[in-house]
Amino acid sequence: MIPVFEPWLPDNARRYVLDCVESGWISSLGEYVPRFERAFSRFCGTAHGVATTNGTTAIHLALAVLGVGPEDEVLVPDLTFVATANAVRYTGATPVLVDVTPDTWGMDPARAREKLTPRAKAILPVHLYGHPVDMDPILELARRHGLWVVEDAAEAHGARYKGRPVGSLGHLGCFSFYGNKIVTTGEGGMVVTNDPALAEQLAFLRDHAMDGKRRYYHPAVGFNYRMTNIQAAIGCAQLEAIDEILARRRRIAEAYARGLAGIPDLALQPRADWAEPVCWMVSVLVEEAFGLDRAEVITGLRERGADSRPFFVPLHDLPPYRDEGSYPVAEALGRKGINLPSGNRLTPEQIELVCHALRELASR
């Protein structure tokens, strides 16, 4: 069975992990955590990086340092992984759902403007499946209304918006290093920023809000969101091979584009002229005229040896975030979308098998 995603680790990952084990530096202390933070922030074009336990805690930590709390609202796209909205709830704030656009699958700036109220404090756009959001209108909306912008770039390591790396565009950018991400540490996350005061506060709250000059003195309520040295060691190894990893992503996307070309009523994720996506997941939409519904296509692929998965369920359809508002684009994408095998270890032969399977299903 061809998996949806399978991590690829360069050879030096083993050496760095063994170095942690043999030196005894296996928890959050050790040289690899700050080394990974410096390397990843440079990769993102930002001045500072603060590593965390995962992408969800990265978003929670980012919102916490901005003072987001129970009286506030945070604008969130309706089509995203549930962690985006959950992190808002962790602060006590209210996630306000915004429909997405059909050309980026990211937050619709026009719909975001309609959802603003005096309680709005931040906007949390998501670069879904590796394609950047159209950020300029969102940044202008935030500037005009005095709002913070926190990018959820969990799925978009290396993607660029008008030549600029995602994660560096808002006040804070948040990444995930889960096992199926482009850069992985097994679990793990990172918040990046150009603001030194925010970076200092991020590091402070991440470590139980311990006073840097007085041990075991905690002047605020903090969190235990520290990344381990072993995780960071794996991340350092991955970043040393990042050009090769991103080249693999491009080759995978190009191979699928060739292999699926001409299949009627099966549409790949669109790409905006200003975007340099990284194709975290190769995503297709099964249109109604295809003849089989999304569930039948997933079953048909599995019968032919390829795993796949449906798109995220739109937030407004989940019990904790049930909303009777209108989200037609997110609803249609959530109903029709499939993520195909997309891992860094995917071979041309495996891609050919998936494309052949889809052509067979289309002929039915």
C-alpha cells in the first residue's frame, strides 16, 4: 500500500541523534535546540525562532504572547485542521469562521472584512496544503483595524508569497514538524518573528515563565512547551538537506500534473501567479460529473494499492464549532477534496501507479 505520507530522513539524522544519546543531552537542554531555532528562522527569513512541542502549541503560544483572551475574537478560515481553532479556544477567545477562496483555498479577505467586530484582536490565516494565502489584503485589513496577524504555516515550509517566505509576513508565523510535514522532527513546532520583544516573551512563556535571573521564580503563568534536543537534532539534519527536500516536492508535483493531465472532472489544486507553493499534499477535487463520488474514489484507490485521505471537515460542521452561516467554498472543497500519496520518499513508479488508478476510475 502506497502511504499518503512517509518521512525521509537524511543520513546525518542518525549521527546527530546518537550524539544526543551518547552525550546525555536528550531533553530540552543541549546544543541542537538553539541551533535548530537559528537555522529555521534563517530559512524563513526572520530574525528569531522559538521551538515548541508541536504546531498546535506554537499557535497557542503565539496567541498568548499577543494577549489574546476571553473577550477577544480571532478570525480563522473555515477549511483547516481543527488545531487552528482549538488553539484559539485554549486562550478563551472565540474563533470567528471565514470562508475561503476557490483559487487559493485560503482565507477570503473580503469575507474576513465582513466578519470583523469590535472584539476582533487577531487574524489567523492558514497556508492550506502548502499554497500561500493572498496575504497583502489581509495584512492591510489588519493594519487598518489594529489587528495582529499570526500565520499558520504548519503545512507550508518553504512556500513563498510574492517572493517572500511564508511565516515571515505577519507578526508571528507558526510551523509544525509532525511526522508527515515537509520538515519533521517527529513531533515539534516553531514560532518565528522579527520582533525581539515578542521572541523574548515567547521563550519566557514556553518554559513555565521562569525568571531568567532567579531560578524557580515564576512571575506569570507559563507553559511547558519545550522541544527536546533529540527532536531538534533531527530538525537540524533535515534543514541541512532542505534544498533536496524541496526539490523532491517540486518533482512530485510536476509528475502528478503530467500524469493526471486530461482526466475530465478531476482538478488539481490551483496555483496563483504570485505563489510558490510547496505542495505539502497533492490535492485533487472530484467533481460531480466525474461519475464516482469522493468516497468511491478513495475506495477505488485503496483497492489498487494506494492510500489517500479526504480533505479536512470544515470547522462549521464540527460539533465544537457548529455554525449555521454560509461557507459555500469551504463546504464544496470539504466535500470533493482528496489528498493523494505525497511523501518525500515517493518514487516515480508509485506516482505512475496512482495516476493510472485514477485514470481507470475515470473510465468507469
